[in-house]
Amino acid sequence: MVYEPRSVRHGALLVGTVAVLGLLTACGNGSDVHGNPPITASGTAAPAQDGKSGAASPTESEPAGAASSSAPEATVSAGGGATKATTAAASSRCHTSELRAFVGRNDPGAGQENFPLVLTNGSGRTCTLRGYPGAAFVNSSGGQLGADPKREPGSPVTVTLRPGQSAWAGLTFSNPEISGAKPATPAALLVTPPDERDPLKVTWSGGQVPVSGNSSSVRLSVLSPGTGP
């Protein structure tokens, strides 16, 4: 056994300790022992160059309202009164297939043309109408002439029609020869009952109507019982 002085052994131990600490320090600061920089990985992978990604695509979100569409309607008054009233109103409404339409005699005055637009219950049951009908003048090809009529201010009432009974709305416009509006002569008037989509076609025999320019508006009033004023 070779004897080494204590100072020599202490120095060797100190050198070894420094070397170990150096390796630990290199690992702790993100560098390897060869001095290469660390590799950084992003949390979101970049797309592949060919447009194909190996990651699964995210699940598409459910359309708004889809969750509630299958749930039963919750708005019901005490005793179910609101539901019964709504159901009764829908079942009692007059449908297009149950009605006949015609345009009554003109009652002109002060440069205005005033026609009653009449809807008659042609079915075998009692039904109701409420509010404004829709109306549109059309040519022989079915193309609309002029804008949709505007609604006259009024308070809608529910009109109950037994078989054969009628309700009417006022169809009013300025005489184009007086107002100077551009005129056209319609072939027919399409009449749509309230809350319905299908119209009734009525042959128009009321002469020219305004379709554009000044004072070209056509107006409709709410439905009232009867066939005219």
C-alpha cells in the first residue's frame, strides 16, 4: 500500500466533487453535457405539409338549441289553460282550403279607390279569422306588380265564421291618374288568409293600380265581420 499524504487525498476529493456538481448544473439548465441547446415542443402540433394531420379532429359543437329542441315545452299556465287556449285557437283557425275570396264593389272617394276584400267560410265547420290578410297584385304570368300592401293601423279582433259567413278587409289605394304614380292593370289578386301560407287567386276587374312612384302604396285594414262597410 502506497501512502499518500492527507493533503493530496483531500485535493483529489475536491476535484471529483467539483466535476459532479458541474454535470448536475449542466443538466439543470436544459443543456446536455455536449453543450447542445434544449429542444422546445409546442402544446399544439403544426399541421402536416400535405394537409393531413395525425391528430384526431376536434368534435363539432352541437348546434344552438339542439339540446332544448327535444325537451317538452314548459310554458303552461296553472291548470293548463294557456295550452288549451292555444290548441283551440290553432284548431279553430280558418284554413285556405276552407275559404273563398272575392273583391267587392269599389266605393271611390277623394281620389281614393276602396275595395272590400272578402273571405267566406265555404267549409262545413265553424272557424275563425284574426288580423290582416296578405294580398299581392300579379300579372298574367304570375309576376307581382308593385310592393306588398301596407297595414292600416287597427286593433285585430277574432271573427268567428259559421259556414257561409264572411269577413272583410279594406283594400285602398290612390287613383294613379290623379296621384301620378306609375300604373299597371293586374290580371289577378292573390289573397292569403291570416296565419296561412297558401293564397287564393281572385280575378281582378278593378282597373289600374299604382305600382311605383309617388303615392303608389296600397293599404289593407284588419278583418271585420261581414262583406263590407
